[in-house]
Amino acid sequence: MAISTGVFPDMARTQTFVSYSHNDKPWLERLQVHLKPLERFGLQQWDDTKIRSGDRWFEKIQSAIEKARVVILLVSADFLASDFISRKELPELLKKAEEQGAVILPVIIGACLFDETKSISAFQAVNSPTAPLESLSPGDQNRVWVGLARRVQEILEAPAQEYQPAPPATAPLASSAAPKPEPAATANRHALIIEVTKYADPFFNGLIGGTAGTSGLIEVLADPRIGGFTVTNLTNETCETVEKALRDFFNARRPEDHVLVYFSGMAIKDADFGLHFVTADSPRDELETTIPGHLIQRFMRKSPAHLQLVIFDCRYAGAFPQGKIDPNTRVGPIAGLQGEGRFVLSTTNLLSWAWEKDGTGEVRKLRDVESSFLTDLTHGLKTGKADLNKNLAITVGELFDFVAAAAAARKPDADPEERPSRWAFDQSKGENFLVAAAKLSGEDLPPTQRRKRFTISQDIRRPILDLIAPTYLLDDRYYILDWNPAFDEVIAKPLKLVRGETHAGVFVRELENSEEVVRHANETFAGDVHPLVDTEELVFDSAKHGGIFGRIRFQKLAAQITRNDGATMGWSVSLNVKEVEREEQTFWKTILKRIQDEVGWSRYAVVYDNLLLEFEEYGKLIKLVADQVGSAARCIDLGAGTGNTTLHLLESDPEREVWYVEINETMLRHFRAKLKSQHLDYGDRLMIIKDNIIRLDKFPPSSFDAAIMTNVLYAIDDREECLRNVNRILKTGGILSISTSYRETNVDRLFDALQDALAKKDLLDQYQEQVDVARARHTEMEAMIRHDTIDDTKKLLSDAGFTIEGDARREYVDAVIVVKAIKTGDPVPRASSVPTPEAGKQPTPPVKAKPPGRLGDVFLSHCVEDRPIAEAILSELEGQAIHCWIAPRDIQPSFDWSDAVTDAIEHCRVMLLVLSRQASTSEMVKREVAFAADKGIPIIPFRVEDVTPSNKLAFFLNNVHWLDAFPPPVKDHYPRLIESIKFLLTTAAGTESAAEQSS
């Protein structure tokens, strides 16, 4: 990073002030590393670690704030929860920004309520709140840090007046996603496609048969919106032509180039001379007219390009001496092509045919290896589905994982060696090779700020959102702002879409015809001029997301909604159902019930709310339920209806923050109208969210001090799941205050009491019609309301991890019970039905109990000779709060060694292998690695010596990347190891969470 002036011009104010939660100290240390180079040019970096023993700490903080030109906020849930930061530190920093032009730079560390925190969300974050650092790979994290450091440099190099506080920008300072290839970058991205479909020797034509053409791959690689490669294509060329093309291709590259070679055809594993790629003029058993693997390796090694990807989509055959055919021979020598920055993918790792080189024996067919590698590869790139981490770019690792998963899904019983294989020298470099972009128009822009979404969606909604056909609303960046109940039931619920945060691309990539839809989107919406209306067919397979309806065919009708000046405001998109593959009657009954529920609650709420405000018993109930949360600072009102409990919570504590959550559009409108008519503005203390309280996925764990559910639990279909979600978002010790109906609820008595109350106020004649309508509405909705016993409700709360405080109280003319519950633990596992064993069959044996002792996230595998190194690594990892398991420490006395090891591996998330010469030949290490590989546990080989694994170990490591800990000392390589482990643990945790939610 060059600094042109050598020193910063305004030396009086060259200080950065870092505000952070002490729970986020590892992130502070990473920031310090990236700002360190600027200190050599005058930057004074300050955070509270600079306070020494005996210092008056608060005075030191105030002094540092006064000197700050740049303020960096490390924003996380812990940061936002800190009382000291919110009440003491942050107000001073914001005052500094307003009065003296200090620049506020928020960095989003973890998922949190940044957008909803008005005081700081007014400042543009360095990275998108939808992609916090903890969700990114180590490489993407470093890019964000570098972007921040460069911005700090720019601010300090410029005169102070050039950097005044500004409103939020339209895009983040440094993209949280990996850099994406753009059309301007095509000069540095080169691809060579070699395809052999016809051979001069009929022997090969008889073997290879028809092969898929590469035209689709060429198209997607050359597309400037996807691959951005300059593509050279060779089809059915001679050995001499192919060899020269490879040599020239690799030699002509520059160090910064991305280089991709794709070979489609046939390759021969010669028992004596290694692997050879057959060209159009190659005769059988004459290797002089083939392309040897070692020659490709030489071209790759001598090429100036630092990043190279070679993909072999080949049928493999073996040429053996007489009587020496081995059907289990692997194509392993491809691994010899690996090296720093080089990546090799292969469609399989085994031979399909074999013959004896003297020509006397017949060709033996060893196995059917029908590969769809090219189809899957092209599909993953064209649709963007290979973008597994959803950062709008596809890396080599993601591309391989996508095609490997597709192959496994197609043939789940296939030998793992028949599936795609990969080789690479160093896993940490894999993120640097970006094969393609994976974005649709607007997808790389940040979503519309939450506080603006309501206004936009209401303007788009003119005049109403149709209830019948599944319909959704998009803003001008194609983020889904809202949808109707039919779309929620069919699409949003199974895909777990989030209003305002989910781009239409998420939905599009889940379609069965996603290739056509993505192509249509790029052709129709990528430019500056968009059609006023658009239509196409969309096919959604509900079965892939747990549905029973199979493929649903829609005819999409999209209408552009414009402002008065003609500018695009957004889109209203209606999906007309053309065909339902299975259970069509059930499909329409499901839609009908959902719409009936929506309309029923809408009509009920508006009429009833007018009456309740005149009913003292209702006011008492609201106060009782709300007051049970005490002085809770952050509350969430779930199923908040027309907002009466929300208003009481806000009015009873002037510092309390309340989140209003409601799915019914009519109730939402009624609440907003109430706020407007009463001129109520609670600023950033009130956040209004439209969402189903069954799906609280977007709220981070432990986000709230209290939750309130006033007369809503009885109307929820899956109350168990709802309460489990409430448990997740509450802090330990958090309060859940509810009122709900029960078995003895007498609604007629409640309405009689309401009429009496109105009569005493001489209001009955005025409201009689509304009372009658409300009673009729309640009768219509009786089927939606559950009538549990009081004990049933207590058990629901207990199973969800709550402890009931005191007794359940009968209130509201005995129509409801009021309960106060405290989060004291986790929910109990949901019961699953266990089928009775069929006659003649033995029941499933019970699960073996866990052995005593610790179980860790990381299993540390090592040989006896490497114990000192392993224990040093252990100390370093656990110093970073990474929970490890290591045999010498964690196997309890007298417990069976093999049981302890296998159980520890089964329960770990990552295996770390200390790879040395001794470990390479250790039988115990081999068994541990084999067991982990069989369980699908990620393995990180950490090579502490420059050693090639023995064949018995290499068999299980051929599809994983290695980390190298040489040259010594080993400790210099710990940071990269820790970053890799943390990334894998984060990924594993997200996968497990998704699996639990979908189960």
C-alpha cells in the first residue's frame, strides 16, 4: 500500500479511535495488523488496550476521542448490547462526527441489528450488514480490512474539510464479497478449451462414443457477465497442434492472469510411463503422439501466471503389460500437476477400460463411468448455483463442491473414487481463483435500508396486493420487499425468504428452469432500459424443499411500477399457476385456508380494536402482560396485531426499544395509521417488522431481553416451533410474557362483559353493530383457535426451555391465562415417531452412550513422535477459544482407547492432521483419517515437514487441500491455520443449523 506523501498532511489529527466490545478482541487484533503499516507514516492508532495500569481510564478515552480524525466501530451483537458503548462512548463519538468532521467507519463483525440502530446505521458501513466478517472466508475478510485501511489512508492524507459526515452511500466501501470478474478484466482471464470427439484410430472411437459438446461451457466462460474469459477453442486437432497451443498458451500469460485449461476426451494411464492425453491423431499404444501429463506439468510450472486451473473431463483407460491388468488402478499421477496456485479437477479417479500393450488381449471394460461433469459444471456457472457461500462469485473450491455434490446426488451408491476429484497444493489459495461471477442485475448492491422499505412497498402496492395468485414486490434493485399469503405458503416459507434482505436471484436459482430464467434476466434487465411488462414460465420443484406438490409451473407476469417522473420504483410480480404435478386439490385447499386466515384476522382485528379501547378489562390485560417484563431494555412483541401492547411498552419506559412483529397486512396498516393519527414518533426505539412469528431466522441468537405474546399463541399452528424460536432469540434469563385462551375460555361471557361496559358508558347503541360483527367474526374463526388446558400450555413452555414463574393467572373475564416464563435452558428435542418393528425383524439397537470426558470441535490427529508439536498447536488453538480433543489429555483412565477415539471423531467438526514423515506411515493415524473421511468430516493436513503422504494415507487425502508449515518455525504458520479452522467451524455450524431447521 503506497502512501504518496510519506507523512499525513494534518499531523495534529492523525489518530484513529477504535470502539469495540471486549468480546470481539480477536477482531481488534486483526484490525491492528492491517493498520500497522500506516503507523510508520504518522498514524496514531488508539483503542483501550493503550490504557496502562494507574491511568484514569475514562479521561484517557475522552482525550483519545478528542484527537480522533477517524472513528472505527467494530459492530456486533455484543457491541450493540454494551451499555457503556451506547450510553457513554458512542454519544461522544457521534458528537465528534457532527461538530468536528470526524469520519465514522462501522465494520460489521457479526450478524446484529445494525440496520435498526438509527444512531450508527446513518453511516455507510465498510462491509454490507448482510455479509458480516464472521460469515466470510479469511481471504474475503482480509479484503474488507484492506479496503478499510485504504479508506483510513485516504481520509488522513486529505485536508480535514474534505471529509465531512455524509449520508449513507449507495454501496459499501469495500465489497464483502470476493472480487468479481468484470468485462474490463477479460484481458487478464484466459481459457483454453481442448475437445477431442473423433479419432483417426477407430479403436478409440469405439471406446469413447458420443460426448457432450463444450459449446455451452465456452459460452458461459466467455460471457463478460459470468466468466469474462478470453477463450481459445481447439476441436479434434493433432498432437503437434495441441502441444504447441498448450506451450504458447501458458508461456504468454502474465503473473496476475487467471488461466483455465479444459481438456475433454480420453486419457491413458500407462503402467510404465504415467498419464497421457489422447489427441485426434493418436494411434493405440504409440505414446509419442499423445500429450504426456508431465509435459503439461512443465508448461504450468514455467508459466508466469500465479493462478492456474486445469480441468480434465476424460474417460480414462489403462495400458498394462501382459497379465498385469489391475482394475483398481487409480489415476493418481494427476496430483503431480499440483503446485503453488495450481488447481486440478478431474471427472473421476478410476479407469473405465484396460488392455494389454502387446495387442493380444481384448479390451476389458472395467466399469461404467457415465459422467455428467460437463453438464453440471456448465449449469453451476450459468445459473450461479455453484456460488455456495452466496457472495456472488464462484471460486475453484465452490465449483468442485458443486459438481461433486451433483454427482453424489445422481448416484449416491457410487464408489467415491468414481466421483470428481481435485488436487491442490494449498487450500488457502483456492479463494483467489475466481472462476465466474454469480450475480444478477442489482444483486451486488446493498438492499434498501429497512426504514425506507415500507414507503416503497406501499407506493408499489397501488392499490392492493392481490391475495389470490402468488405475488411479490421488488424494489429497483430486485430485492423482494413483500409478498402475499399465497406466495408465502408456496415459495417464501420453504425457501426461508426474508423481506427486504433476499434478492430475487435466491428464488431464481432454486427454479428447475433456472438456466433459462437467468439467461432471460441477463438479457432483459441487465441494461439501462427495461420493459414495462415481462412474462416467462417459472418451474419450482416443491419436493426439493419438503413439499408434496412436486413441480409447480407458473406463468410470471411482472409489471414495472414507476414514479411520477417515469423512474422505476420497483416491480409487482404475479405468478399464475399453470400446473401442479401432484396433490392439486390439496394445493388449492392449502392456498384457500391461508387466504381465509388472512382475511379473517384482518376483518376481526379492525372491528374488535375499536371496541377494546373502550373496554377497561382489555386495558388491564395489556398492562399486566407488558409489565411482567419489568425494566427489560429490548423487547419484541410477537403477533403484535394492532399494536396496543407495543404502545404500552414504549410509553412505560422512555429508554426501552421495542420490535413490533406482525404478518397481517391490515393489522400493520391499522397500527401505522394509529401512530400517525396520534402523532406518535418513537424514533429508533420502535422497529416495525412484517414477518411470520414462526420464522424468526433473521434475528440473531440472544437478541432480546423479553418477548411478549398477547392473545396470539392459541392461533399458531406449530406452537412448539414458535416457542423454540422465541427461546433462541431471548438472552438467558430473558422473560417471555404471554396471555392465551385455554380449555375453559367462555367467549360469550367475555362479549357480555364487553356489552355491559359499553352500556355503562352509554356507548352500546353507538357500538352495537360492531359488537355483533365482532361476535360473528369470532364464531367464524373458532376453528382456527386452539383450546389447550392450562397444563398443556405449561408443558409447551417447559419443553421450549422456559421455567414458569408463579402461577398461571386467569384474567380478562376469565377468558385467558397470563403466564410469566423465564428462559433457563435449551428446548428439549422434538419427539419423533418410532415405527414398531415388523414381524420377524429385530428392533433398532439403542444408540451407544458417549464415553466420559471432553468432546471437541477439532480432533487433533498426530503420531507419538509429533506429540510436542501437537501439544504446541493445541495450546495455540485453545488460546483462540477453539475447543480441541487430543488423545493423551482427553481419554479418561480405564476407558477403551478405540471407543474414545471413534466417539471423539464422530462428534468433532474438523480433523486437524499433523502430517510428518512418521505420521505418514503411522497405522493409527491412517485409521483415524480413514474414519473421519468415511464420516464426511473435513480434514486439514498440516504438513510440518516437506513430505509426501504414503499411499495408504494419500488415498484418503486426495480430495483435500493441505496447509504447509514450512519453512520453519512452525509457529509462523499458525495464523493461517487458525483462520482456516475458524472458517470451517463457522461453515459447519451454519450447515448444522440449516439441517436442524429443515428437519
